[in-house]
Amino acid sequence: MASGLRFRIPALAVMCLAAQCLGQSPATHAGKNVLVLNSYHAGYNWTDELNRGLVSILQSQSYEVEVWEEFLDTRRRPRADQLAAQREFVERKYRDIRLDLIIASDDDATALLASPGKPMFGNTPVVFCGISGMDLVARLPRDRFTGLIEVFQLDVFLDRTLKMFPRTSKVVVVTDNALSNAAHRQMLEELGRRRRELRFEYLDGSRMGFEEILGALRRVPADALVMASAFTHGKDGKYVTPLDSGQKIAAASRAPVVSQNTSQLGQGYLLGNANGGFEHGQVAARMALRVLAGEPTGFIEIEKEGWLASVADYAAMKRFGVSASDLPEGTQIVNRPAGWADLYTEHPRLAWGALGFILLQSGIIVALIFNTRRRRRAELALLSSQAQLERSQEIAQLGSWERDVSTDALTWSDEVYRIFGEDRASFQPNLEAMLERVHPDDRERIRLLSKEADKKKCDRAMEHRVVRPDGTIRHVRTQGQWIRRRDGTCRVSGTVQDVTQMREMEEHVQHALRVDSLGNLAGGIAHDFNNLLTVINGYADLLLRRFAGDDPVRRQLLEIQQAGDRAAALTGKLLAFSRKQVVQLASVQINDAVVAIQAMLRPLLGETIELRLNLSPDLAPTLLERVQLEHAVLNLAANARDAMAGRGVLTISTANEEITSYESSHGIQITPGRYAVLSVSDTGCGMDAATRERIFEPFFTTKPTGKGTGLGLSTVYGMVQRGGGLVQVESEPGKGSTFRLLFPEAPALPVAEAAPVAEVGLAGGTARILLVEDEPQVRNLAAGTLAELGYEVLAAGAALEALALLDDDAVPVHLLITDVRMPDMSGPELAAVLQKRFARLRVLFISGYSGGPLMDNRAGEEAAFLAKPFVPAMLAERVKELLAAPPRSSGI
């Protein structure tokens, strides 16, 4: 084979191969054809275990399942051109076979099936397993892909290791450029950002050769810790077997070496994780059977599993002085030497005593003694295992159950009782009693699904709500497996997991994504409107200067100008929500802002609404724009007034709050630290859950038509987000509402004071100005204004066009006026190019909103900003200020 791949066809595929040899197509077979596409090679421990788990389920079905296996061998041959050739070969090999399902093992195979362009094997559904890259999962089309994600609880694994070596301050990570290892590195980098007490160093095979990595390991201090992924390729592309690489890494390092993704110890690694490939294969096979039964992949939820269990190597324990009592609870010790020599080394008195006892007593008595000790150890291990299982179920909120099909009697673990809120002593579970505790809206669906699964004698997976005796509602996920015993009796065994927090987090994340996408839309709309308003307000301002105060045309122009100003204020609110508004942050005392607008609040609320202020005297300062904060308080007060229908109490209070951990608010974590909290509470009508979910969306309002724009709360949301804070809302129908605005404490900075606004007129000068604006009408307005003021203006619609205008022109340009965002080159990039050519060049940026390119500007103090919409007088004054400033003393 040109690709150099090796294929193994299992026994179930022999009939299909024979049919091909006779000229018949296997696609006509009445059974199901399943292709297992493995990322790695046969003999790789994880792959073999995973395939064994797949086959154990697929071959147990009542109908025939033909299993085809292919190995991409990406561990030994990771080159992209070989992977493309392998894709072509596999597609050609199976083009005449009707594939009902593809099972993709690990990241490389899944990425190959989801590669852009023409999908591999068309729309054949795919169940993946062994994947650790969350970025890969995020881009998979859910109408075709579902499966199982391998979860590496790296923080748990690291904590277990650090308990053995508590003085560790440095962690050295050894990894290569494999797709799965790239995901491990990304997770470790995230872990490193959280664990500031540890210093992480990365020896990455994508940038270093294997011998270079070994040299770096020899310099690692003995008090460090080395975490090694399965290493097969360095920068030079040479293949190293995992066993060989592991032995050399352990030999080179004076520090203990552990691995989060291996259980094959013996090469010198101290600690690893148990191989969960068999369990991964079984779960993926059960999902595959659901697809083969006709269930759409999009309806099958992607699962996450870890099977985290520690494995330690005896020889490495001896090397680093680690005893069995130092290991994490439940750790399996492998490669322990057997025989009398080891027994004598570990327990010399017992060895001599046992030897004397054997010489004095008969072999039967000795055998009985050893059997007794073995039984005791087994009993202790069983008790320890049961206790560990109960702790694991409680931590994961995952309980187990079993049902006798003939009597419908249920056996529950302790965690199931806790999930349902029932007392083991007083509640006897059975199928009907369990269904009575299912939420009424879900009960009939669960009853029918259970009955149908029993009728077909198949597995089942369901999600529903349960109502506890105290009235609280929990979301649970139930899975069951149909089991036929040797005596002919049938049982259903399964698990039930409390997924309430997961559901709440998913709902909040979806809400945050929806608000963020609406913010992007609002920012884009505001940008386009600002261009239009620049033209409308600009020409209106120019025309107003040509008519006397009593001219009827002037009054009409004033109406146009006022409408344009209102439109500009509206786009300002849109930009505030989308967080693309130009703001000036300063250290603000929230109490001062509240007291300053108190006089405005009382007429706003009216005489029948009582205003109460509870302000903390030692409130921490925070970094905000004061005007935006005052507008936010006024918006909240106006909404509270409408909710109270003219009568009630509005309370504004402030306080300091210390957050000591990554506490979660409705599924969103907040960074620990000191926060200043502004609370606005009312005694109004309150809101239901559906309204609370949408209150921060732009243009959403509960007010009658014409009574509100729906931008008030969205502006509040944008202001808080810009300040790095968090908004919390508590409200129920009939119980009023409380909005809590949390702002992180900021160092005391000079409080920004608004400069007095002076009347600006049109005054010109003599200078050469380069104007670059991709919106023609804005360009014409600005160019005409500057030309009337006496300036020499070179106008261009794009950056490249502007550079072309200056190619053969030796006359210097004094001022560059450019839009920030343009299609061919950004304004800051154009400014950087021209300032190398004209050392004294000033720069004025104009934009409908500020963002990335402007923030990356390196134009120095000569760069200024003018927000759209602007009028000619504002442009004239800004140009005059820049040209009157002292010349630049140096380059960029």
C-alpha cells in the first residue's frame, strides 16, 4: 500500500470480504455495516482497549453487525500529506460498501472525517470517542457527529501528585505535536494560569528535537516535577516508540516523572492514570446502537467521561522514596517484584517467621493461613472500594439503580435517595412510585419510553425533571441497560445523575452568547448609522450658518439637526451596549455619583415614591466612566418607577463585598477580589423567568409601543461589562426587583472632570492634509469643509489609493486624517507607514466606533481621535489643535 498502513479485518468481516471476492456487494447484506476508523496503530494500548470495548457491545446484538477496522497510524506517521493519501485510499476501498455508521477513535480520525470541503463518506453519521480537543468538538456539525469526550481532570491528577511532593514549585511539561497532546497542552496552560504558585515550563516536540528535550531534562532540578504526554515525534520528525521515549525521559530526569494519559508503567514513570479505553469503547458502542436504531445524531447528547484512577510503578516508588501510604487512595501498584527476596526486604520478621512455621507445620496449615490473609485483604479492599464508590457517586451526584422486570421493584444506591430527596428508612422504591416523583409535564413521556424500551428489551437513556418532597425541582439524566441473566430472568440496571447545575449553566451560557451576538449586530448597525449621521448633521450644520435666525428655512434645518442629535444619542446607546463606544475610564467613587444625581432622581420618581439611600461610608473606588454610571442609575430608577405604577419605595444602597473564590453567579464565575456593589431595589410588580432572560437584549421592552426604546438595560449591561464587573438580577412576580452591579476595586486615580464645552466656529489655516475615508459621502463632507478653510486636501477612498497619491510627490504631508477600519489596510497601519516617511506627521483617527486596530496603534502622542457623527466645526477645531501642537521630536 502506498500509504504504508496496516489493516486488520476482524472475524465478523470475513463474510463481507468473501462476498467481495465472489463479485457481490456487501451493501446488500441485511445487517448493519460499521467502519471503525482508528487514529493510531494496532498494538497501541489505548486503541486496543477501546476496540475491545466497542466489539463487546456491537457483537452482542440480536441483528448482525459487520465491523470494519482501519488504522491511520498517525502516531508513527503524522505527516499531513500521508493523512490525505490515507483518506483517498480509505474512501476508494469502501466506495462500494454501504456504511451505516462510522466510529472515529481519537482526535486525528475525527478531524479527518470533519475536514473542510467535501465531507468524507458524505453524510454517513459518526460517533467519536477518545477525543480530548474541545476546539475540534466545537466545530463538528451536530447533525452528523455525536460521541464521547475524554476528560482529563488535570487539576485532580496534579493535586494527587503534589501531595507526594508538597515542596514542588516547578512543573516541566514534555509533549509533542500530536493533535491529542496539543489539547493536553492547552488544558495544562489553562491550569498554569490558575495555579500561580507553580511555575510551568514546556518542552514541546513541535519546536524541539527529542535529543534536545532530553538535554533540557538533564538540567531540571531534583525538586521539580515532570509531566510527560505520550511522546512519539520531535521537531526533526523521527518516530520514537512510546516505550522507548518513556524510558529515555525517565532516565534523563532527576525529578520524578508522571503522565496524565498513560497506564503502561515500567519505563521509569512514577504515576499514571488507568486506561479507560474499554469503558470509552462500550459507551461509544451504545451510542452507535442508538444511531443504528434510527435516532438522529443531533438528538444524542455529547458525553464526557474520565475514569480517573491512579496507577503507580513499584520501581519508581523505590527510586524516589515513595511508600504505598503516600500514594492517592485506591492507587494500583504495578510491576511489584514477587518472591521471597521481596518479602524479606519488605517484611523480614514475617519472612523468617513464615519460613520457620512452614518447616514446623504442614503445608495444609500454611495454605489455610495464606488463604485467610488473602481473604482478609480482599474484604478490606472490597470495603475500601465500596466506600470510594459511594464517595465518587456523591461527588458526581451520580447514583446507581436496578429494577426487577417481573416485579418492578427498584434497588437504589444512597446517592439516588439523595437525588430524589427520599429517606431510605421510610421509602420503598418501585417503578410506579418513581414515576409519581417525575414532574407531571414529563411523567407520561418517561412512562411511554420505559414501556417501549422494556417491550424491545433494549437500553434506554432519558432526561427529565423530578419533584422532591419539599417541592424543589431537579433535572436528572437516567440511563438503563437491559440484562438477561443465565437463569433466564431479566433486569434493568443503570444510573441516574443530577444535572441541574449543568442545565442552569448551559442556559446562562446560551443567554450570554445571544446577548453577545446582539451586541455585535448593534455595534455594526451603529457604525453604519454614524457614517450617515455624520453626513446629515454635517450638511445641516453648514446650511444653518447660511440662514438668519428668523428665516423659515433655518427653523426647518433646526428640526433636522435636532432629529440628527437624537439619532446620534440612540447610536451611542447601541455602542454602549456593544462595548464599542469610546470611553474615558477614571477612578470613581460610586457614592459621589449617586449623591450628585439625587436631585434628578426625586422629580423623576414623583412625590408618591419614597427614595431611600443606604451608602457605605468606606466604599472602595472603582474604574468607570462616571457619566455612564449616572445614566445607568437613572435608567434603573426610571424602570423601577414604571414597575411600581407610581407608588412604592426605591432603595439605592452601596457596600463592599469580598469574594474569596471563583464563586458562580447563575453559572458565570467571577474573579476573587474586593468589589464595590451598587444595589437598586424596588417594591414593584417584579418579573417572571422568561422576562429576566431577555431584559438585557437590545430593543426588548415590556412597555407599550412608543413608551421605550428597549436600550436602557442593555446600556447598563454594556457599561458594567466594560468595567470588568457583573450584573445580578433577583426578581419574582409580585415581589419587586433588585439589580446588583458589582465593580472590581481599582487603585485611586485622578477623577476625570468634564472640560467646559466652548462654542466652536469655522476657522482655517494653511497645511497639506491627506484624508482617507472609505465612505464617499463622509469623505466629500470632510474634504469640502477642509478645502473651504484653506487647507490643501488630498482625498482617497482606501489606504492603498492614498499611498499611490504620494508615490511621486515629494511635498510633505502635515496631517493624516484616516478612518480606523478600512478594507485593504487599517488606519493605524497606514499611519505607521506614513510616519516613517514624514517625521513630523500628525494623525487624526475618525470612526463610528473604536476597537482592535485603534488599540494597537503605535503612532505616539501625535495620534488623536474624533468620533462619528461630527459636524464641520468639530472637525475644524480638532485639525486646528493638532496642527498647532509642537512638532514630533523623534520617529514612531
